Amino acid sequence: MENMEESFCRRFFTVRFSDCDYSSRVKLSSLFRFMEECAVADAEEQGYGLRQMIRSGYTLVLSRQKLRLTHQPVEGERLCVETWTKSIEGKVAWKDFSIKDSRGNALAQATTSWLLVSLKTGRAVDFSESPFQISVCENREALSERLELFPVMEQGRQVYSRVARYSDLDLNMHVNHCRYVEWSMDVFDLDELKQRQLRSVQMNYLSQIPFGDETHLVRFDNSRHHAMVFGVSASNPELVRFQARIGFSQ
């Protein structure tokens, strides 16, 4: 892989009415969407966009991501989103993000892990097999965490269920990762959210959710600063589709 110290992509977004929640603050899913669009642009600029990948028999799959908020933007704010690949380690590419306001103040940082999946086998392969050159931006890091799976938990309670429908799907014909965080945030009632300030979210994507599949949203007892949510297959209780850990300031 090529090492390029200045290999990053920058995009600008304005927080619109439709990007916000009831409090006029940007939704986590909207921030995820801004990051997704920036990552797509980065891949296109480097010549390994979705369609190029598919024609070559591969696709890139987001497997985990963590976002840490310094400030939750509000309607009308102008955001600068930057992304870069910071390292490639075997079957995992680590891609970081920086989100700043129009004056250059840091609003959020994120790290994500991606897999190179063979369309022939459906399995992740080593990035050395990639038909495309992926530039690595060394010596720049937004978050240092290496994101781990959360342990199996007990005493969870099912809050509600969702069936994957048309509006949930993306070009890969499964539920888009931005939807997972929307589903996870829907386990909270408004009184709780009004009393607690969002600080972070980590999403672990374990199994794709196809059209028509039903998922139970299961919430576990809070730790001091975190709430844990699992998306569990309704047809197979042993199959965890995704994990979410939502962090609060109190």
C-alpha cells in the first residue's frame, strides 16, 4: 500500500432541519451519514469506489466504528469532515475521521474498521489481495482505540422490534449502518435523553440484516456512563446482528 502523508479527503456539510432531533441538535445517524459520504468520496477519488470494487469482485464492508463528541452540532452549523486511512493490518483497514466547525474547532473524532470482502466467497480477505492501491496517511490519528467486541451479557430486556424495509436498505441490499444507530437510539425515552448528554457511540456490525428480517432491540442495565444495546435476530436468538454502546456525560 502506498504511504502518502497528505492523503485525506475533505467534505463540507451544513446541518439542516432534517438532520436534527427534537432539540435542534444533529442526530448521530446524520453524523454517520456525513462520514459515510466523505468515505465514499475518498474511495472514488482514489479509484476504488463501490462500482469499481464490484467489477473487480470485491467490496469494502464497515465492521466497527466509534464516534466521540466534543460538541453536538446544531441546526445551521457548517461542518468540515475529513477522513483518511491511517493503517492497514492484514484483513483490517483502519480509517479515521475528524469533524470541525467553520472556525476549525474540533467537534468530533471517529475511528472505523473496514474489511475487504470477496464477492465470490463472501469472506474477508487480506488487503494484499486488493486490486486497488489504497493510500495510507501515516502519523495522523483521530482516536487510538482498537475496537473490540462487547462480551455476551445477561438480563437484557427487549424494548421493541424492527423489520427491515425498503427505506432501510442501501446499494448493498442490506440495512445501512446509519439505520443501526437510529434503531439503537430509539430504545431511549425522551425524559432520559433530556437528562443525559451524548458523548460517544460505538457500533459493532456483526451480521448483515436483509430485507424482511426482524430484529429485536435488547437493552441491558446501564453502567455509570454507558448504555448497551444489542440487535438480535428474531428468528435466531443466538444471532446478534449488531452491538451498540452509547456513552453519556452523566
